[in-house]
Amino acid sequence: MEFVAASLEHIDRMCEITEQAKRQLKGMGLDQWQKGYPSREIWTEDAKKGCTFLAMENGEILGIFAFQTTPDASYDVIDGKWLTDGSYASMHRVCVADEAKGKGVAGRMFAHGFQMASELGFNSVRIDTHPGNLPMQRALAKSGFVPCGEIRLAGGSEAGDLRIAFEKVLQEVS
């Protein structure tokens, strides 16, 4: 599996995978990603910024994630406690194509995000998900993320929505 930065030529397939994820979440009775997020416009903006990465195999996109190196306003207030203080990288909009589910794609995407964060000098990676999104919570636990508490999303179509926040420490903080 290789990881490449998403470009505008990938947007249609990224939107297909996103729609698959939205259908799965809706089928689980969750409101996550049911309010227009993530959208074609967000993926297009991500591609232009170079902050979204694709898990590719044999030329096929199997998974997508956005990688953020600036503080996330949603993480400023937590009902709980982060494992680290200071700078962190974060991963968002993680989704796997239906035909690739159960094949370790999410875990490999997390590992790639950890590697990128470590290479950039970050001590940890943060992420969040819906309290009812048990498949994602299992994938996060399997990759070493630790639940830290609850946050409310800041901004966007899901502003104010409750999420469980997770963090993975990459190296010991001195």
C-alpha cells in the first residue's frame, strides 16, 4: 500500500467513498456526517492545500484521511484531559472504501499519519469520532489511541455536536 497526496483528479472517487461512509453511519442510526460534511468542496480545498492523503493499492483508492498540523479549535475545550500538552497533529475525515473494509486499511492510514507526525516533530496525534461510531472506536483502540474525554465540534455544519476525543502519544515528552 502506498500513500499519495490527494489531487483534484481524485475528487470524484473520494466523494464516492465519502458517500459510502455516510450511508454506513446513517445505517447505524448516527447523525455523524449527515449534515453535508465532508463535502466535495472540503475535499477540493484539502487537495489544493495538500493535506489529504489516499491509501492506494494497484492504482485504486482504498481509504482517505486529512492530516492537520495546526491546532484544532474543537480540541481547545475537553471534558476530560489530553495525554499531552502543547503541539499535536490531528487526523480527520478518515474513511475506507466499502470493498476494502476489514482489510487493515484504517490501521495502515493511522500508522502513516503517526509516521508523518513523528517526522514533523509532533509528540502526539489527536482524533475524534461520534460516541456511537463503534467500528471507528475499535479501529482507534487497535491503533493505540486512548480516549481522553468529550469535545464539542467548533464550526462547520456539525458545530456543537458531541464527539469522543482520542490521542496517541508517539514519543516520550521530555
